[in-house]
Amino acid sequence: MVEEPAAPVFDLRTDTIHSGEPLLAVLQRHGLGHDEANRAIAELSLLDARRVRAGTEVVAQVHPDSGVLNVTFQLAIDRVVKLIRSGDTWVETEERLPWSVDTVAVAGVVTSTLTDAVARAAGEFPASVRTDVAYRIAQVLEYRVDMSRDLRVGDSIVALVERESTAKGHVRPGRLLATRASIGGQALEAVRFETAGGEEMYYDAEGKSMRAAFLRAPLEFSRISSVYGSRKHPILKTWRQHTGVDYAARSGTPVRSIGDGRVVFAGWKGGYGRTVEVRHANGMVSRYAHLSALGAGIRVGAPVKIASTVGRVGMTGLATGPHLHFEILVNGSHRDPRVALKNVGGEPLPASQRSAFAMRRSALLGDLNARVYAMQDGTPSAPGQSSRPGNVRPAETRAAGASN
């Protein structure tokens, strides 16, 4: 019997690009000579050899006799660029990995923060991306609630989220389709809906846009270190009216304008330190103090858009540590930001689209309710009973998955 020749054994060499390392050095480390590596790099058009991100995975397939056969660059979870040897030349190819999409329900009860609650609830997602689910929820609700201040222990949240995955096992969160929450005694609901103009936006139960004229907070995720009202000043050691809210955050954290407006002050302001003041409609002024730096283009008279960066968290002026001091003034008088920025909704859907929205809302929230109930040992509410968040209370924090 004639024995079949043994299949050639290929060696796969996996490496990552180091910070500041040229691509030439990476290819040489995988076994290509200097000139050959340069010829391979010359064929690259789908990536800039001078700007390949540090940490990019590089895999070379090496034959024990003929050397490197191909080199693969994992530029993203779903994007691969490969250099393949063809005689004395190299051929570049690109592969886009398809994502499959299904839908999962997340149901959590707050014990400390929204991020923690969702991270514990989103068990259908890898731990490394669970906070992304929380971010998606917070970005939708941030016009109605201040996630740093309004959350209370025992608050609940349920959400219907798309889950995207590849054949190689990569998983990431997709679009947030619907969410219901009970936060600080307030029932909230948001549904993703495509308008007649083709724009996908979020609307509440009444069909009003979740977007409003003002954000509820100037920072995305931070812990509030003090609240509106009387307190003992940490430096002056005297009891005085605290005319704003302090957000504890790392130095350099971006500070957002809570609404469209125009800068009326940008500079040093006594104990406030480096400060920016923005005038909005209806006589409202927002003040951002103790900043370490001003945002790009922030100067007196400059227009600002909602959520644009007006500065960076710091500890200038009378501050014992890095934080943002935030105030709201209406016609020159201080107001509690929680009251002044309370939003009841943005623009409502036109009457011609309300029927379609009602059908979409019913379908998504019906799906969400069914999935949440399936995660619990209890039974659904009786017919006619309200299906607001108070009646969709997760018995525990977990997630349930099901395909579309």
C-alpha cells in the first residue's frame, strides 16, 4: 500500500501591533524579509500602514518550507483584511463577517446604579459589553431623568434589545427597541419608531418625542456628591445655601451644555474657578464651574448646541477635589435644576402617524411583556390591568433570550 503523503503542517503565528510600532516591524517579526515586507505593505489599500491601531491582532500562516503564506489583520470584530502571497507578489482581500440578529429582554432592579443593574441583568451578553446596554438605555431616558440623581434602590427597568452575533462567537448589543422603567416614582416608557420621513426616533406612551429642549444633567454618568439646598461649605466651613448640584467625576470628564444657547461668560469667576455660562431660551442660564479647561471654541458670544462640550471637569477655584458645580438661573434667580429642567416631552407625532405608532408600540411592548413574564415564576396581570412598569416588576435581575 502506498502511503499518502502527510499533509503539510502550517504554523499560525498570532501577534498584536504594539503602540508606536511600524507595520514593517510586525511583518518582519512574522518571518518576512525587509524587502518582501515592503512589497506586501505596498499592496495595502484598505488600511493605512502608518495608522494601524495598536492592539490590532495579526495572524500569519507560515509553511515550514516556503515561509509566510498569508497575513490576516483583524481590524474589527466584523472586518478582516488579508495579504495573500501569490508567487513573488501579494494580493489584498477583505472579508466582512455577517452578523445575525435576534432579540433579548433585560429586566433589572436597581441596587446601586443603572449600570450595575443592567450589567447584572444582561446575562445574554458578554460581560465586556453589558455596560453598553446600560448606555443605550440611559441615552434614551436622559431627557426625562438624571441617572445620577433620580435613581433609587428598588427602581426597576425592562428593555427589549437586539443582540448581534457572528459565527465566530462575537456578541454585541444592537438597537434598543423599547424600554419601560420605574425611576424615582416616575413611570417611563420609550419605543423606537420610524417616522414617515424615514428617521428612527424614540417616543413615549403618548407619542411625544423623548428628545426635549434640555438634558436633565450636564454629565452622562457620574455620582452627585451634594444636592440643591443648604450645606456646610467644604472649604469655608460655613453653612450656606448651595445654589446648584455638584457632580463628582474624574478630572477631564467632558461637560455638556444642557441645551442650545449662546455663551455669555467664559473665564475665571472667583470661587467658581474656571466657569462657563450659557444663556438659553426663556431667560434661563446654565452655569458650569470648577472646570479644568474650556471646550473648543467656547468664548463669549459663541453659539452652543445641546450636548456639545463646554468644558472639562476640574477643581479650580474653591474646590477640594475634581467635580462639576452646576447651576440653573432663571431671570437671574437660582432655581433647583431638578425642577427647572423637568421635561414632559418633546414634539408629538403628527396625527397621521399615530395609528402606525400605536400598532408598533403595542407589538414591541407586548413582546417585551411576554418575555419578562417568561423570566418570572409569577403570572401576568389580569386583563384590563395597567401594564405600566409598576406591574412589570422583575422578581430578580436576569435576562431572557429568544430569536426573532
